[in-house]
Amino acid sequence: MVTDKQVRILMESLIKGKSCLASAACAGMDEKTARKYRCLGKLPSELSIDHHWRTRADVFREVWGEVEEKLELNPGLEAKTLFVDLQRRYPGRFLDGQLRGFQRRVKRWRALAGPVKEIYFPQEHHPGELCQSDFTHMDDLGVTIDREPFPHLIYHFVLTYSNWETGSICFSESFESLSEGLQNALWRLGGVPIKHRTDRLTAAVNKADNPQEFTDRYSGLLRHYGIIGCKTQANSPNENGDIEQRHHRFKRALDQSLMLRGSRDFASREAYDLFLRELFQQLNLGRSTRFSQELPLIHPLPSQKLDSSKRMRVSVGPSGTIRVSHNTYSVNSRLCGEQVDVRLYSEHLEVWYGQRRVERIPRLRGENRHRIDYRHVIDILVRKPGAFANYRYRSDMFPTHRFRVAYDYLQQNLSSKADKEYISILRLSAKENETAVDEALKLLIDKGLPLTYEGVEALVHSGQALSSPCIVEVLPVDLSQYDSLLAAAGGRI
């Protein structure tokens, strides 16, 4: 088929004085075709006739009114669903091969008479004006710490003008994570943009029936940094489109970097955090020009960060535990019946009494979980060993798996005295050294010796090295084995 471009080349060659044969060769067409377009003096597109008539009978003409009624009533109906409905109501009238034509007709109706579609309006961003942030889950990347799964989120922050970005590891979409993530991002940036936009995070945005737009704690955070808070409309994630797009691109870049690294396992969380920081620095290198335009326009930081903890006063129950954010934690039994101040951070909580910090406990993730430190209750358990068998939090009384093995052994061999014997071993761990007790248990288990309190105590107080570093010897690889395999296969591999 001859194109407009070919005819233009033909005309230009003819104007230059070339023969029709030579011009046709230049344009890549037959000489007879060249004479035709030379005489017509028009392009192929100018000769085409609009096709507006049907070439075959409309098999859906009689039922199309019913289809339109259903589409007007529920525009979300799919063409295939409507077609199957027609086949059910009119058996044998519509064949499967007519589905494609029916789909085209429904598509044409949606374009000409269907409901209006949402339009996204491109925005013009100004330097130093707006930043956006949000949380994104990272579980699908399969990152592990010391070969253990590491479920986590990234608090992700971006400047909408230059796309300069940063982020930090967190484990929930709590206000503490939002506060620490935002403050870390601003201090890495070295300044404060005019506005900060989030989606409708419950940690920052009040419900629609609340007269205040933002929560008190989030409003205080905004005031501290002199930044204007913005939020998206309900069910409108496109209003936070920059950060949503950066989520996708950052996770893809991280996935590629992990592939190049050759492993998704990190020795520690600190090593993984350093890897993320280096990746953010690498991504930001290509944005230096636009970022340099933003940097002079952002406001200076305040003199110090705002404490992002949530403070509360709770009572210590008779079981020596406190209830914080739907989770249970133990404290020293001396505090039973007292009221303590709790400072809740994104990854830990602090317990204060009499203006002194008495505990620093890792924060539990989720709800209805418990973290009981056996050191807090061991002195009482020694006096009440009978309470151990049905203790609600007994699972927390096994610091390592070897303590559990020891308890099971005592249950099988000492029966009624097992709880008292195990509590004595646990008390030894609390008063002396948990690692030493664990190694003593390992030595007794590996050698098949009886597990008793006296035996464990003797090993702990002996002062001898209970364990030695594991020596791994890697033998040289003998490649001749592959030669024997090839010879046995007769060269068919």
C-alpha cells in the first residue's frame, strides 16, 4: 500500500526534473502507480473514503434496546456478562464467535453514551513548595536479616518538584512511625518545605465528622516545623500521585539492586539500613539540578527535633504487668499497684517512675500479644513454683530453645518436681549469666548427661570455656568427577 510519504518523495523527485521512472524508484513504487499519483496530484490519505456503512446485517439490532437499558442501569456490567445473558435468554440465537463484535459495540456505546470518565489533571510543581509522604509495605521483596524473614514498611518521603527522596524503616503506620519518619526526612533534607501532604492516615487525619481536620499530635508536629498540612480527598490516591509513583519506582530499583548484590540477606538491620541509604543517595544523584533550585527556597529547621513519643500513665497490675496499646508488658514486681509513666516510641517503650527510667522494652507489633521478662517474676516464682504449670505467660519463660528442651526433659524424668527444678535453673540464669546457663544446657544435652540444677550450676561456676567456635573445613573441589560423568554418558550431555 502506497503511503503519503512515498508520494511526497515522488513529487519532490519530479520537481527536481527527474524522470517518472527514476522518481518512482526513489519513492519505492511502480512506475504505473507513480504516473497515477502524478496525474491526480493528491496524497493517498486525501483519496480515501470514510467507511460509514455496514457490510453485514446487525444481529443485535432487535435486542440492543434491552442491552442499553441494562448498561444505563448499571454501567459496570461487562460485555461478556451481557452476551452470556443474551445467550441464556435467547437459546441458539447468538454464537460464541459473535462475542468480539458485541464487545466492540458495547465499547462504542461507552465512548459515545456511557458515563463520563474521571480525568486526571497534570499539576505544575514549584520548587520548595510541596512534599509528600506515605508508608509502603516491603514484604514482597523477600528481605531477610540473618536468614530470618524481615517484615517491615518504609516511610517514604519525596519533594514533588525535584523528586528528591528518602525513607526509613518502620513496622506500623502509627503516629510514632509517621513522626519519626517525617522528622528524619526533614533533617536529612536540611530544611522544611512549605506544605506536607499525606493520604488520610488515621494517625494524622481525623474522621470526617470531627470538626478538627488533623489530630492534636499531628497538628503539634506541623506547628513545631512551621509546615502546612494537606491531605487527599477520600478514595483519591491520585492526589498523592508523586509518592505513589515513587513507591513503585523505588521498590523496583531496590529489587534490581538486590539482584546485583546477589543476596537478599543482611547480617543485621543496620547493614540493611545502610544499603537503603546508599540506594537513596544513588537515586538522588540524577536530581541534583532541580534539587539545587529547591534547596534555597525551603525554610530552616527548628533548633531540635520534637519528641515523637506518646506519653501515658498506666497502673501496674497484680501480675506485675502493664497494658499498652492493646499489648501486655512486664515490669519489676516491686512496682505492683503503682502508677508508672510510659513513653511509647515507634520501636520501643520506656517505663518511668519517680522521674527515672526503669525499663526500656522493645515494642510489640500487632495486638493482644505479650512480652514477659522472666527476670521480673523469677523471685516470686521461686516462692510459688506451683503457679508455673498453668501460668498464662509461661511461653515467655523459655529464653532459648535449650531452656524449653531442659523443661521437657525435667517433665519426663522428675514429674512433680520438674517445675521447681526448672525455676531454679531459670533463677540461676537471672542472677548469674543467661549465656553461660544456655551453654551449660547445650553441653549437657549434647553429651546426653542428666539435666539438673546442680549440674548446670557446677558448669556455670567452673569457669571453664563451655563452647568452642565451630570450625568449618571446606575440602578442595575434585573436578575429575565431572569427567567421569561425561565418560559414562558417552558424550551425550
